[in-house]
Amino acid sequence: MRKAILFFIVVAMLSVGLEALAKGKGGSGGYRSYKGAKAIDGDTFRYGGKRYRIQQYNAPEIGQPGSRSATRSLQNKIDSGSHKWKPVTKDAYGRTIVRERPAP
């Protein structure tokens, strides 16, 4: 009886792991798409009620020349779903700093 229960638990765990891999949740190294997010400016976006800033990227602030173009560019990246980021730390403003996945 114990062997049957143990077997069932192992099969269930493998099933959950394989399902996650099939959905693309495994093997990504923590990088993910934030499709559906809203660009705040050219280097910051909001997703799920949280703010994220792209690491090692500095775009013009709102009101500065080029800020609208930079914001649109970030929004296009987000909307494409092909750009992925990985959370790495938090900054002094409470934003999550994300690193962009290197191009393949």
C-alpha cells in the first residue's frame, strides 16, 4: 500500500513538472515576458500593480526631448512579447530592477 501511495505521489510531481515545462515555465533562467504591462517612460513599466525598471538602460524622463518616442519604443517591446526580463534587485524607489535577456 505504501509503495502505491509513493508511486502516485512521484507520478503526480512529475506530471506537474512536465506541465510547467510545456507551458514554458521551465528552463527560462528566470526570464519572462511582461506582455500586458504599461510603459511609464522609456525605461520603466508597470505590471500587476508593481513598477519595474530596466537595468543598465537610461531613457529620457517624461517631458524631456525624446521621452515620448522612448516610451512608445518600450511599449512596443512589451506588446511584442518577444522581449523578456529577469528580476535582479530592488531600487531605492521600491521598483524591481529587471535585466533584459541577451539576444540569442
